[in-house]
Amino acid sequence: MTTRRALVVRGGWEGHAPVESTDLFIPFLRAHGFDVQVEDSLEVYADEPYMSTVDLIVQCWSIGEILADEMHGLRVAVENGAGLAGWHGGLIDAFRNATDYQHLIGAQFVAHPDDFIEHTVEISPDRSDHPIVEGVSQISITSEQYWVLSDGASDVLATTTHVPREDSPWHSPVTVPAVWTRSWGRGHVFACTIGHSPAELEIPEVRTIIERGMLWAARTA
């Protein structure tokens, strides 16, 4: 088996437990033939010679700021074939001021109207045979229900619906992406809005989707 290279970049806001969360998946990556390098700084993104050798980037970096050369390096790596994968705030609420980052991943977290609420994530019926979500019907969870702004260039594999209460400022149900993929240049992006804590990532359906998503996103020979 040819060894592929995975880069795990983790840091930012500690509330999403970037170290503990990514540690859950490193053994899985190694078991699937990846040489895993872990970085706690975004500086690695600016190292274009190294980034050109990376087959998969797993990012868990909530909020924070990214420098122009780091953003350029990340974007070029994906456009040239590296996969980018992540979950919850570590991917979808990173670098709020970097619009080119949002352009890359196809969405931006803007709210979770209730801190924690019981809700479901529904697999898109016409995508139920996609290898990332195949065999999963829905996920019921009590957690932050992410409201994201997104565009039409992504393949939405699962959604969640925000149902208004009497005091809500929106007046009808709003359905937003919860799991999606995206082709960008020669690379692929995988995103999942679930994953506020390591305990959520241990939910079998959630873990399965993320593990499959990382493999799907990784560069192929």
C-alpha cells in the first residue's frame, strides 16, 4: 500500500476541544495507510513545497485569524488536489473575516439560535446512496444546531431544519446543509456541522460519516 500523507491542523478556540477531537481520528487515518503529521500552528499552510505533498488536510481550528500567505497556501493545496475535511466550528466557523476561506468550503456558520436543542439531521433522499452517508437514515441529537449560509456549488448530503418558535424572528422553517462535499479545482472538501464535543464525535453515525468523509476527500492516485 502506498503511504499517503495527512496533515492535522488543530488549535483556535479551546471550547471545541481541538486536541481531544482530532485525537479520536488519528488512529483511524494511520490504520488506513496515512502518515499523519500534527501541527498546532497555521504556519504550515504557508509552506507550499510541503503542502504540495499532502493528500488530506484535517482542520479543527475554530474562529481565529489566518494570514494571507497561509490562506493562499491552503487554497493552492486544495486546488492542486489535496483534500480538506473537518467538522463543526473547526472547519465551518474558522477565520470569520476570510471570505476566500468561506468561498473554499462553501459555507459559514452564522448562528445556533438555541444553545443546545434536540433536533434531527436528515439524509438528503436523493443522496442516500452516496458512500459517505449510505446506510444512515437520520441522526437525532441534542446539541448546537448550526445555521449556515451556503452556496449552490456543494453536494448536500444531509440537512437540518430550524423550526421557528413564537418569539423567533424568522417565521417559517429554514432548512440548511448539515453534511456536504465540494469539488474545488482538483481537490475535494468534506464538511459536517455536528461535532461540538468529543462525545458527539463518538456517536456511531457521526463518527462513520466523518471517517468516510475524510477518506472521500483525500487525494487519490
